[in-house]
Amino acid sequence: MRILLRDGMETPILTIGNTVVTASQAMAGLGLLVLLLLVALLVALGRMSRQRALEAASHGERAQAADSHIADLTRAHAEMAGRLQAFAEALAQRQADLGRSVTERLDQVTQRVGENLTRGTAATTEQLQKLEARIAVLDAARDSITSLTDQVTGLKAILANKPARGAFGQGRMEAIVKDALPPSGYSFQTTLGTGVRPDCLIYLPGDARALAVDAKFPLEAFEQLRLASGPEMERVAEARVRSDIGKHIKDVSEKYLVPGETQDIALLFVPSESIYAELNERFEDVVQRSHKARVLVVSPSLLMLAIQVVQGLVRDAAMREQAHLIQDEVRKLLDDVRRLVDRTGKLKSHFGQVEQDLSDIDISAAKIQKRGSRIDQMEFSGSSAAPEALPNPIARSVAAE
């Protein structure tokens, strides 16, 4: 395109590739550029004015909205203040109610705690009293245990000493015999015709021969057997048990079985149930030997049983001895019953006679009552016919009057 200037000259001022730009073209382009710039400026100003208008409108709307929001906030603040005031009042009322409730509850809790403390104190006092009673019982039990310990210690010392052990067995045997038999049924340390003195002689009713009892049982071998710590020591202790007991059984059989003076058997008293049980369990041959020698080994319970049998025999013998007296008393009782029957018959006859007399008295009383009624029904008016109407005896009496 070519642009003609007023001077009609076209002067090239710029060449771009094959394209030549002249001054007129440059001026035209510059003018066009200026025009474009103006148009753009106008468009920008228009936009800016519209934007400002929009911003002003928006600012107004925002201000109005802000005012409305502020008014809403004011109203909300007022409402909130009212609510806060109401809430504060309600909270104060609640606090007052809570204070009263807490005070009442504290009073109730204090009262309950006081009552619980009182009951707890009473219960604690009662428990302490019971505890004191139990402690007293425990003290008594401790004293009893201490006493029992002393007794066990003393018993151990007694069992360790042979003379004391013999005295212990003798005392226990004597206590069993004395508790069950009368004084005439036994004797202690009585000398026989052979010069030996058994520990006890028990007399059976109807038999002149006494039952001999020995209380010197050998316990040293059993103590050695108890303290044995090995099989070899146990065998040695068992051999000693058989030897000692066999010798003692032989001595009892030879000394206390006296024909015509003692019974055919004798009793060997063992003062311990455990030793008696061990003897029968582990030394059955020794027990059989004692049976053959007519010596019975008895424990305290078996001796008590034997004594009870003797007691029954003594009671039966005493009853047989008193049988004739019982018969005499029965005869006298029968005589008394016969006399009672006779006297009862006589009393019955007396009662029958009294009953007959009472019946006769009733008849007489009835007759007297009838005659009195007749007399009460009579009329004494002075007429002469009245006496004739009366019965004869009464009429005669009235006429006589």
C-alpha cells in the first residue's frame, strides 16, 4: 500500500526483508498506532469509569449491608445482653439453689456420717470387746498349751527314766482300776504266797483266785526303734524289742501264775495305745508268744474293757447274793397289796351303805315336801266341813287345836 504525502515524495526509511517501509508508511502507521492507543485509552477509561461506578455501587451496597449488619449485630448484641442478663439471673438462682442443695446435702451427709460413725464406733467397741474375749480365750489356751507342754516335757522325762516310767504306768493302771471297781474288788502291791508282789490283784466274785496285773512294760527298746535312722539300726532295735518283751513275758508267767492263788492268765499293761498298736502290727510273733505263755498284753482301753467285764460280774454276783432279800421284799409287798384289796372292799361296802342311807333320806325328804305342800294348800276358813276333808292324822291334829 502506498500513502501519498503532500509533497508527493516517498522516501524509504526501513527495509525488512524484501519489504521497504517509506516515511509516509511510517507516518501512517504511527498515526494508526496513536489512534489505536487513543481508542484503547478511551476504552480503558470507560472501563475504569464503569469499574469505579460499579465499585461505588458495590461500596454503597457494602456500606448499606455493613450498616444492616451492624444493626443486626446491635440487635443481636442487645438480645445477647438480655440473654446474658437472664442467664446471669438464672445462673445466680441456680447457684443459690445449688448452694442450698449442697448445704442440705452436706447436712444430710454430715448427719449420716455422724450416725455411721456412731454405729461404727458401737460396732468397733463390740468387736473390740469380742476381740478382748477371744484374746482372753487365746491367753487361756496359751496357758493350757504351756501347761500341756510342761506336762509333755515332764512325761518325756518320766519316760526317759525307768523307775519314773514304771511309776507312771503303775499310776495310770491304778487310776483305771479305782474308777471302775469297789475297794473290795482289788488290791495293789499285795504279796503272794511265793513272795512276789504283783502291781495289782483283781478279785473275781465267786472265785478265790485273783487276776494279776503287771504294769512294768519295757519301753527302752521301742524308744531305740523310734530313734533308728537306718535299716540296720531298725533290725537291731527290733531284735531288742523281741528279746526284752519276751523276757518280761516269761518273768510275768513264772512269777504271777500261781496255781490255786491266781487265775490261769495274767495281764501285762502297756500305758500307750500307740505302742500297743505297733506291737500288734510289727511284732505279731511276740503277741503269739505271750498268748502261749497265758500273758495278755493290754492297752489302757482294753484294760478298761476287762475291768468293765469284771464290774458286770461283781454286779451280777451282788444281785444273786441279794436275791433272797428281794424275794422277802416281794412277799411283803404282796401282803401289803392283799391288805389293800381287803380294805378297799370294806370301804366300798361302806360307800354302798352310805349310798343306801342317802337314798332313804331322799325318800323321806320327798314325803316331807309333799306333806308340806298339802298343808300349804289347805284353807282354814272356820267351816266345820274343812277338817273332815283333811287326811286323818292332820285332821285330828287340826280338830284338837
